[in-house]
Amino acid sequence: MNTYPYPIIDFHVHLFPDRMFDAIWKSFVKDYGWDVMYHLYYKECIAYLKERGVEKIVYSNYAHKEGVAKHLNDWNLKVLDEQDNVYCFGAYHPDDDIATVEDFITHPKVLGFKLQLLVQKFYPYDTRLSPLYELVQHYKKRILMHVGTGPVGNEFVGIGGFKKLLRQYPDIPVTIAHMGAYEYDEFLELLDDYPHLMMDTAFVFLPDYEGAFHKDPEVLEKYQDRILYGSDFPNIIFPRELEIETLMKYGLSKTTLENILYNNGNRIIRQIVNDDR
């Protein structure tokens, strides 16, 4: 049951096959000292969110090495056909042949692909990604990209590499995960010049987190049409409701909250799913 006064679309959920979830959760403990709060497998995740009033779920997964994406995307198709109001950013690795995703991208509930540069360890401007970017633009779909330096970083993430990508593909439709943390201002400035960019809120609206989005509410009002609510569920180390409650304490207008929590996500889904191509 949704206890908030607004409908919700969660645009940043993680779903993996059970064994991969187990491996990811173990790596979080080993690499970062994080024990996620919700050890829920994919059916449990979907049920948990829907029971709490999430109307539509957009999830993603990613391939950490060559040859994994095909297995993940076959599993994604099964989930999409099995679950109502669930959509997906599928997996891709630049060492895989682009032919492996040419059929996958045509599924109406596939919104595009997830690139997790921190984990996959390649630059956003890597020329091996050119076939993927061209395919995504051809089908008018999107890229969900973890490209910021938070909550941890490495050489493959950051504003510099992303700007280099935009010089090559100025019209690339990218959703910047985590509001571009920690380079919030630099990524927000891009929204003025690149109309196909969006951002999501996952993991950054936390009152006691040092690297959280502690910006003036006017910034959210200004870009209210370009921000998507996302939870990062279930791979979070705090209660899922905390980010929604933090957003609602910003004193934002009713229109801005509705846009972030629901309208922007619904617009993107309708544009992609109802496209005639």
C-alpha cells in the first residue's frame, strides 16, 4: 500500500538471477563493507515494491565480463513476459557482438541498456560502444549509465569522460544514475545544453550521508522535468522509504514531486513503448 500522496514509478531497481544476486551481495561486503538491507530475490523484490504502491518498476542489470549479457538478457525477457508493469534496461558488454542484442532491443518493454562503468571498467567514450549507441538511437531507446564518482570511483567514471562522449554523440539519450554523484553541479549543468539527458535520484537523497545531494531545492524545481525517482532497491543499506521522505521534506511544489516520482518516468515509458518504430 502506498502511504504517500503521489503515485510512484521506481526507475532504478536492480534485478538479477538468484545466484548472481548472492554473488553481488557477497562482493558488496568484501569490497565495500556494505551488507544490503533487503536480501530479496527478483520475485520478492517486485512483490515488495508493488505491495508498497509502486505502480511501475524499471530495473536493470549489467554484464561484468564478456559472454554474460546473453544469459542475462534471456532471463530479462522471461521476467518481462512474466510480470506486468515491469520494464528493463538490459545488459551489454563491449566485447560482445552487437548482434547478440539486436533482437533483444526490439522487445517493447526493453527501454535500453545499463552501463555500469565502475564495475565494467571501460570509458563511456570507448569506441567498442559505438555500435550500441547507434543501435539505441536507431530504436529511440535509452542508456542508463553509472558514470559519476560516487559512492566510490575509479579511472573510468567522472564528468570528463562523459563530456568526451557527448562531444561524439551529442544527442545520446542517457539517464545519469545517482544525479551524477559526487559531481552534482557539473552534471546538472549539462541538462541545459543536452535535452536528451535525464538524471535519477538513487542513493543520493539521504539526510545523514556525507556525499548526498545537499543542494538548494530550487535546483530540483528548475530541472523537475529531467529527474526520475529511483531507489537502487534492493541493493541499499538504508530503509527504502528514507529517500522518498527526504525528497518530501525539501518543500518542493506538488507539481515537482509528481513529476519526479511519477510523471517523468511515465512519459519515458510511454514514448518508448508506444513508439511506432
